[in-house]
Amino acid sequence: MKSMKSMAAACALIAVVAGCAAQNVDEIDIACTRDDDCPSETWCDLRIDVCRSLDTSAPPHLVIDGLSVSGGPPGSSITVKSNELTAVAFQLRNDGGSQTELALELDGPRCLGLTPTFSNDRLLEIGETYQDDLLIDPDPGCASPAQITLAATASGRLFEFRFDVVIAP
């Protein structure tokens, strides 16, 4: 399989360099599993595992402004009270050049009592923002600050966002 990918990439590169093919890389369907498998000025569309030209589209790119508690400004650190359920808001924005399927996962110490309220497998258009909440209910004695990770998979591309949770008495 790897040799077929290598041959397809080499063939595409030779065709582009030699000018033998009038085809765009989007028409060649070079198989890939990551961007490094593709010729320069292209990216690997992980939804279909095929190289795409940056001239016609760009990969999804997710941006998050931070977490917010009680309508406060978003940031990379939030403060919550021990043994009190707190709703924490977040917004993800697709700043990339293609729509994306979005899947989210939340990870952190068990003592934080993390509960995701978001749903997965949603479509996020170019420039669109997805807004949702997660719940935190820290146990007394939970180490502070604690770190949580919100992992967002956008059409096969992983974006990890880390935040500090300070636990107030």
C-alpha cells in the first residue's frame, strides 16, 4: 500500500514538474493519511484520505477563545468553587477553508467531576461558531490548579485545547 502511495505521489510530482499532465492534483486522487504524504502546496483531506490543492480549498482549522464562567470573559484559566456545580461555556470557530465534521472529547482529573453536555458528529461550516457548555463539580481536596483538555476532531484533524481550573474554597 505504501509503495502505491509513493508511486502515486512520485507520478503526480513528475507530471507536475514535467508538465505532462494538464490535471489538477484534485483530479489525480493521491492517497494520503497525513499532510506529509502529499506534494507541496497540497494538504491531506482526512475525510477521504486524498490530497487536495491549497488553491481550491484549505484544511479545517479550529480556534477557541477560552472558557467562560457566568458570562465572564473567555480565558485559559477559570475559577470554580469546590463541591459546587458550575456551568462553563466555550466556543469553537472553524477558521479553516473547508466545512468539517466535529467531534469533541473532554478529559481531566476525575476529582473535577467533569460532565460534557455537548453532542458529537455535527457539521461546522467555514467561519461558523459552535457554542456549548461543560459542567464542573470539584470534590473537596481536588488539587488546584487542575488541567482539563478539550479535544476537538475536525474531519480527522485533532486540535487540543488545555485549560487550568483553579478551585476556590
